[in-house]
Amino acid sequence: MSSRVESGKKPFPEPLTHDETCMEVLERLEELKCLALQTGDHELVDGLDYVFERFITRYCDSKHAELNARMRRHFHPPKAYMN
């Protein structure tokens, strides 16, 4: 057996969660925006701002929808026994 298997080390890193992946994307977009600012490419900065804004909006919308679905599953209004 290889030394990796014997030592108990995992050959591949754990996959990122959805939230972690989204944060990585946002960080990279921010890095690209900083580079575009340094080079003076204002058109690229504007485009990256738009992409960043749309991405964060979609991320927040999906989190909101997920929360609403979870609340609907777990909240049961009391039944009206007397009408």
C-alpha cells in the first residue's frame, strides 16, 4: 500500500460547500476588479461590478427561497376546529 493510505491522509481535499464556493467566486471577482482598477480599465470594472451584483443577488435570492421552504415545511398553522 502507498504511504498516503497507510498514514490515513486523504489524497483529495474535501469539496467545498455551496456557500464556500460562492464566497470563493465573490472573492475572485473582487480580486479581478482590483486588478482592473490598477490597470485603469473602467469598462472592465463596470462589467465586473455588474457580474458581482447579479451573482450576490442570485445567491441571496436562493438563500431566501431555501429559508422560506424550510419554514413552510416546519411551520404548521393550528387547525380551525370550530368554524
